[in-house]
Amino acid sequence: MFRYLTAGESHGPALVGILDGLPANLALDVDLINAALRARQGGYGRGNRMKIETDTVEFLAGLRGGKTLGSPLAVLVRNADFENVRALMDPLTGAGKPLTNPRPGHADYAGAMKYGHRDLRNVLERASARETAMRVALGAICAQFLAVLGIRCTSYVTRIGDVEAPPMSEIDPAQIEESAVRCPDPETSTRMIAAIEAAKASGDTLGGVFTIEITGVPAGIGANRQPDTRLDGVLAGALMAMQTVKAVEVGAGAAVAATPGSAAHDIFALQDGALVRPSNRAGGIEGGISNGQPITLRVSVKPIPTLMKALPSVNLHQGTDAPASIVRSDVCVVPAAGIVGCAMAVLALTGPILEKFGGDSIEETHDNFTRSVASAQALFAAIKAG
């Protein structure tokens, strides 16, 4: 069974992750993992902490000679900012003035009520999106596993605030990376940057939407046996588990609610003897199972709840009205969230892929994958032949 765990606080000594269930002999490119970590730190609208941290991955277990051993993979990403706040955050001696004013929209209040904390820092340190650095590191590892099978994930930004990109039938990956907001439409990128600057000037924050596309996934991943095995539910659940995410759409998403059935579904057709689908409104998933088309997901991200012009709140210790706490933060995290979104998507997809194809070594997994795809093609040919 594939699974993963993360641990660590935003300003603690480090973030820690464990991946359990990856096959042995998978060669890992550390430079690719570190590149993903740098991408998460980028994007227009990020705060000053990105100037402090230079995230790099370290391996503690499960790797030898650059290849996985088949045992649990233990990963570390250090927090450089810890040295600046050691007196406050040291695991054994850390202490300081408590934070008492919860931020609307953050985990501060709900977490304090759940765990009985009088210092909101004990909640926000773990709830902080800093934790996603480890998710990106683990996701970058899983992306290399999936790449061996020809499966790849891409994300790009389509909306920031009220600035939305026009529909794009083809996406140029180079334009995604060239854009400071990871939007492949240059004119929209310029307007998005202006919107972020305006929000920053007024002490506000902005949310938006990013799109994920996963290619190379064969038909038959996921299952309709039980609700928790449906691939759309697995992927949507992983993305909803990201900080700031408020909605996930698969394929055409919410738009199908206003569309008649005759125009909502992807018809089947034959082209040169091959089965084709002229459209992909289902987003690559039907009945909770991948159908062989690209998996497309749209993810809506709320504006982050730490505003430099603080929202009204209360002081929980004094029982008085007070402004919400202000901690160092970003203006817009949507471009970075797209990087995290891809990481979460591949982490969520790795389990169903391994369930389908198995394998204790990457060679065995690859052989199983190849045989399964060939078998599916032969089955369709046999059905067609009658």
C-alpha cells in the first residue's frame, strides 16, 4: 500500500516527509526535486520569506546510490528561518508572547478550540502553507516514478482576482514558465501582475484559479467499487486538502449543471479504425475510472487570510474587540499553489497506479504497465473483430 506523511512547523527546524510503497530501483534526480521546490517559492505576489529560504531536499533513508531501496523513503527540508526565531520555536525551550487574535479564514480559532491551545501560534505553525514545501518534494519524487510510465502533470494559472485568461485550446509549456504568474497568455499575465500590485498597495490579498492537466494515464485507473476508490474523488480530495483551496472541478465541472445532456458528454467515434473522443468534457474520468483522455482539473484558491490591513477579530484572552493577528505573508499564492496542486495530484495518483500495476521494483512495475496497456489494445481489437 502506498502512503505518505509529513511533519514539521512553519518556523520549526525542518519539514520531514516519509513515502512508503514506492518500488525499488527508481533512479531519482535530486536536481529535479530541488527545481520543483524553487518553483513553489516563485510566482509574483510572494512575500519576504522567500528571500530567506532556499529549499533543498535531503534524504535520510530509503535511498542508496541515487536509487530507491523499496523501503520507506525519509526526506528532510530544512527551515533556514528557524535560526531567526530559535528562542520562539525551539522544540524543547521555545516560548514567547502568545498570539491571541484569530485571523478570519485561517485555522487559528478552530484549531485552538479543537486542541485547547491558548497560544494560536501552536495552531498556525502547522496550518501554514510552508508545510507544502514537503508535499512538493514528495510529489516531485512521485512525478519521477510516474514519468517512467509516461505519465506527466502540468499546471497553469487561468485567473487571479477578477482577471481571467481567455479559453485556450493549446497551451505552450514554455509560456507558462516564462510568465511571472504562470499564465500562458502574455496579455493576461500583465493584467494579473497589475492586479496583485493593486492588492498589495491596499493591504489586501487575491485568490484565483489554476488548471491541472495529467497526460499519459491509461484507461482503467481508479474503481467504482466503493466511493473512496473513485479516481475523481481521490484527486479532488487530495486537492481540497491543500491550504486555501475551496473548490475542485473535473473537466467541464460546474458548467455542466446548465448544459443539456445532449451537449454535456463526450461522444464515441471511429477514426481510421481507432476509437476517438472529439471532446473531453468529462476531464478524463468517467464513473470514477480514467478513460484514457487527459485528466483535467480546475482548482479555486481563496485569498489568503493574513492581510496587512488586518480584518476585525477579537482578543481571545481579554474578550475584547481587536484586529486580527498579522504575520509575515504573501499577497497572492495562486502561481505557487499550481505547483503544489501538481504535487498533490501525482501523490494522489501514485496509489491507484501502484494498485493497478503493482511491482516491487520499477522494472516489474514498468513491465506490468506495458503488458496491461498492450492487453487493453488487443482486447479492443478483438471486440471490434467480433
